[in-house]
Amino acid sequence: MNVVGVMEFGGPEALQVVEVAAPPAPGAGEVKIRVHAATVNPTDTYMRNGAYARGIEAPAPPYIPGMDAAGEVLEVGPDVDGFAPGDRVMAVVLPTRPEGGAYAQQIVVPAASVALAPAGTSHAEASTLPMNGLTARQSLDQLGLSAGQTLAVTGAAGSYGGYVVQLAKLDGLRVIADASEADEELVRSLGADVIVRRGDDVADRIRAIVPDGVDGLADGSVQGELLFPAIRDGGGMAVVRGFNGDAPRGIQLHQTWIGRYATEGAALDRLGRLAEEGAVTLRVARTFPANRASEAHQLLEQGGIRGRLVIEL
């Protein structure tokens, strides 16, 4: 089979199509999937350039990025219920594992990392949901807000931020979201109650709306300590790329890591059903064939992408 990976860490040009042996039959509790689409996420660029080299368990290259995939079930292992060959599915993949990530024509993953793809969606659309959707769900679960409380979301036009906005509204929260002028209509369409202009002073803008501070904040823009002033004493902030340091005024920091939710298949299935209902929006910015994966990485690193870039395998 073919994979997209790197033999040596580097820039987007380091990505190449490599032929490797197909994975073995799935073991107990596992599913083998023929991958048709794999989403390009910022984490993929860090794996490609070597920033995550210490965490990679693969014994030798190619090192294969990719955290979420969509395709068809090829085979199910013993003790797997709910899936059968031919089913259209989506899955979370941890690319640091020995087998690598989702940029591969075939993968074997735990059945608990798989859910049926939303009905009526393309493989590309379905691939955009697993990692970002579950990461958003985890952040909200960590913050633990109740209906009627107020959540601020930064980076709201991005994939993670957009899912946080939509899921928070479904949870009954009041949502204050940031946006550039160009993204304001998009963020409003996702359901934000109040929109403030993005930037280094976004915390001041949020405080102007909620003088005592918001109950929780999801830091999709990765601004860290610049956002503390927006949060009330004893409130919470979910961070998606780690934060080294202490928060003031009793603010609770929640480290959101997709690895903790990678086998939350029931939660992924619920997200799929919300997508079927139109309550969660799947956004594909552009698709690329495998031999042009480097272009997708280059575009992502240039910034400004709304929705997800997808590699079709």
C-alpha cells in the first residue's frame, strides 16, 4: 500500500509517497480501514518537521502523520461489534504509535476509536470531524460549565474553535467568540451570541461584555496568559497545546490532549449524529491527492485556512 510520510524530518517538501507493507489482520478489538481521506492538522506539521520526534514510537521511517481518517471497513477483529466490512467510518488515529498515522491507504485502529461516518457525507467531509470534534468535546467536558453560564472562545473561525462554539450552544451556554472582520459572518453562523474582534487585546473586549469575567474560556488561538484577564476569579481555561505556568486568581487550567479521548467511540458517534442533523458543521477547505500532500502542508503553515485541508488516498 502507499503512505504519505517523511524519511527525514523537514519542511513540506519532505513529504513523499512511499510504498510499504499493508498492515496485518486486525486483532481483538481492532478494525482495519481502507482510508480514503485524511485531514491535515497543525499537529501533522510538527510531526513532519521533527518537533515531536521524541514521542514517535515507529522503529524506522517513513514517519506517517495524520490524526483522523475516513474510509471503509475492510475487516474487523474478534470481539468487535457494531462494524462490518463495507461500512463507511471515521476514526481518530495517534500518529506517534509504531504503525504511524492516518496518511496511509490502510490502517488498523482500536474499534473504540471508530464511528460510523455521518450519513450523506463524503469521505473528505467525514474526515474533518474526529480529532477536532473530540478535542472540542473534551475541552467543554473539562470546563464543566452548566447551561446559562458564559464561555469565551478564541480562534473561533478555526476547526477546533468552530466545533467548540456549536457544541457549547448545544450545551446551553452563552458564547462570546472572537473573529476578524472577514470571519465575523462565519462565526455568527456557527451560533456565537456575541462576537468581539480578535487580537492581543481580546481579553479587554471580552471583559467589556462581561465585567466580572467569563466562567470559562477555550483557547483556540493559543494566546495563553494574554487571556487570563477575560476569566472570572475561579473560572477555567482549556488549552490545546499545553501551557507552562500558573494561572492567577484561582483560574483552573485544563490541558486538552486528544490522546485522552482517542478511544471515546461513543462520543465520536454522537458527534456524527449531530453532523447528520446539521447541528455540527463539517468544513472542507480543499482536497489534495497524496502526491501533493506537501502543498497542503505549505498552505496550512501559511495560515488563514478556514475549514480543513484533506489528503485523498
